Amino acid sequence: VHGDSASIDFALANRLPIWSTSIHMAVAHPVNGVGIRSFRFAYPDYAAADDPWLTYEQNRGAAHAHQIILEFLTETGVIGLGGLLLGVLLVIRSFRLIRQTDRYNVWPYLLALLAMTFPLNSHLAFYSTYWSVLLWWLLMCYCARIGDCELKADERQAVGIHNHIQQCGNPARLSEQRSLGG
């Protein structure tokens, strides 16, 4: 593979025209995108005339952006991309806040979520029926499992109430001890 555009496009399974068209869509609809699952219908309006993904008889183009960041940006705009990035940051933060021993319990779900979104340039459509359902189910399992985990000691102190609950047993006993002066 040489460094020219045709070789790079070949190495990327002819996705450069899709990504270029995605960028045109995102620039035209920056706030909320073209709409979820509307990529294929908006594609002909932004694609180059010689785009290999255009089907003139059906007036459609590529089914999705084939790149998760571009898919969120083109279909849901900066609102959706911001939501994605916030979600990723919350997952990372929650993983870092729990004890090392509890990380083994949530790691399978996190690994599955990572596998679904990596590599970034060859995933299935995020908003497709089964893919989205599977991703949300794994995220729900991750959240449920991480809810059972304990925070690291330094994080419990930062949170405060969690430390009191752990020392006193449960919230009901905590209020009882306070009323008794203990």
C-alpha cells in the first residue's frame, strides 16, 4: 500500500467517500444532525457525483458512516456526540472509583462494550436494531454490577456519607445512633 489517496481508500475498504460525505453532513447539520437512521436518505444530497456508494435508482447512499464518531456527529450532531463522550467519561470514572478487587466483576461488561466500539473505523451501525439493543443491555449490566461494588477508601471519604454508612452498618442504624447521641 502506497500513501496515495486511492491506496488509503482501498485499505479502508472504500470508506473515504463515506467519511467525506459524513463531514459534509455534519457541517450542514451541526447541532442535531440529519436524524437517527437518516444517514442513507441524506447521503445523496451531500455526496460527490462520482461517489461509488450512491444508488440513483433508489436515491440512497451508504447505510451509515462506518465510524462511530462520525455516525454520532452526522446523525445526532454535537448534542449526540456530547452525550456519547459524557457517557464514555462516566463509565471510565465509575470504573476508576471502585476497588481493584471489584474491577474483576465489571471487567467482562466493560470489555464487551470496548469490543463493540473498537476499532473505531469498522463497526456496525450504532443505531441498528440488534446492535443498539446489545450495547444498551451490556451498559445496563455494567451499571448494575458497578452499583454492587464498593468505592475505594479515599473515594468513600470524599463522598462522605458512604463512609458513615459503612462504619455504622446501614442508614437506619446511623439515624438511630445519632438520636441516641452516639
